[in-house]
Amino acid sequence: MVNGVNKILVTGGAGFIGSEFARHGVKKGYKIVIIDKLTYAGDIERIKEVEKAITFYRADITDKKSVERIFKTERPDAVIHWAAESHVDRSILDASPFLDTNVKGTQVLLETARIYGVEKFINISTDEVYGELGEGGQFFETTPLNPNSPYSVSKASADMFGRAYHRTYNLPVITVRPSNNYGPWQYPEKLIPVVILKALNNEKIPVYGKGENVREWLFVSDCADAVFLVMDKGEAGEIYNVGSGEERRNIEVVRHILKLLGKSEGLIEFTKDRLGHDFRYSLNSEKIKNQYGWKSHVSFDKGIEETVRWYIDNMGWVKGKLAHLNKYWEAVYK
């Protein structure tokens, strides 16, 4: 138990990053309770190795009665809110699920956490709420929000609900804004797993525009470590950026993966750019580094090698997603 936290409710705990956090939590000795709707991107396989040590509820966070029932039964000390619709391209195709899960779902959790008096509520946001940057500059926690996609607007809305619940009801909400996560178990709709999967199959790899857009890449285990630190030491009402400082242009990421796999750059196929595509994100993470000594431990070179190796070793899991993925790719890259 750390600072009174023994039982943690993890929303989206069968998702990519939420499951990483849940696995770490079990190893650290916490009692982990998971709520997950198990949408297309959720998978119980991600938490199979710790299934005997966790309590799992298949539930929709927008379902107030279900959420209240779980809180009443479990009485968590802390809520780590990972659950979200998270893919920009899908939000462009249909923003409705993002409004439901990311905004309404967050409000339901905040209200229920208020009623049951949780000691910590960590709301996981994104660097995308800040908008975009040019070739220079960084986002600070004090940077005004300027979201551009339906996804980032929904996350900014969730952030504002968290702020309101802290200010109005004194709910101990802390907001964490990480940069782009990558690593094992990521659903293959995001850039890195898409490149790996298509390259392994010798298929054309779609790259938006000229591939010049810049992202800051954070290995998933580093993100989980930062959130545990914030849960332990973070102050209610505060915001913490969590970035690695490892910026890469999309085309550089693609070429790096192709080189690791021994594949030709001839597989790259430049496509029509994403609507409203943000050019660059870059987080200033000095606050969490200076106050609590956090730093990322996995370099991009090391992390991408580990990620590529994991997908090669787990192609059975990836292939199980292909039926859904093929329909999605047809819609996005048509």
C-alpha cells in the first residue's frame, strides 16, 4: 500500500496501455480491479498472465448503474482512467463513439468516484489536446488547449470535466498527458504495428502525405511507470506531461522498421494526407522529471527492436485481428 492506495480500479485494463499498467500493478502488489467493455481494441489475452490476481468486470463506463454497482462492491482507493476510444482516423470516420466513451464515460466515472470518495483519480489524457506545433517549440502543462481532431476534442473535454470535478467538488483528480505510446500488444491500427504487419506480409505500407509529420515516441512500460509515480506523489488538481524526448518523423519510423525487418523501402506507398493532420507534437516533461525524478528508460532504438521482435513472435495474435482490420483499412485508405 502506497499513500493509502491498496486497491486500484483500472478502466480499459484490457487495452494496450491499460493492460501494461494492470500487469505492473499486480507485480507491485496492488489489488487490481479492471473495467473493460472489450471493444474491437480490447482483448482479455493481454491480462491472461495475471488473470488469477485481478478482478475483471466486462462493463461499459457509460452505463452508470453498472459502474455504481462495481464501485459499491469493490470500494477502490484509486481510479486510473485509461478507457478511451483513441484512434484519430476512426474519430474522423465517426465521432459518436468518442463523444460517448471519452466524454460521457469520463463524467460517469468522476461522479461515481465522487460519491464513493476515492483518494486518487488519475485521468489519462494525450499530448494531442494541445493542438500542433511547427518545427520548433514544446507543449507545457500551461499551454492552452487547442485540439484539432474529434478524438483530441473528446479528450480535452474529458480533461475539463476532471478539472471541474476537482474545482467544484474537491475530487482529487490528476491529469496525465503522455506522448505517443508504442510497444507489445498494441492493436494494429496505429502506425508502428501497421508498418510491422504489412512489411512482414510484403504488402504496401500506407504513409500519409510525405511522412514528414513528427511524433514523440514513448515506450509503453515507461508510460505505466510514470503513472504509478503520479499516483504515489502527484498533487490533486495538477497536470503532468509525460514524454520521452524521442521525436521522429513518420517516414523515419517506417524506414527504421523496414531496415530492422530487412525489407525494401519500395513497400512504402504515400497516400492522401489525413484530414486536419497535426504536423508535430512535442512535450516538455521537466515538471515530472524535476519534481519526482521520473525519466524514460527505453530508448526508441531499443524499444522499436523489442516491439518488432514481439510482433514477429506473436503473429498468431495479430492474425486474429485481420478480418476486422481489413474492413477498417478499406474505409481509411480508400
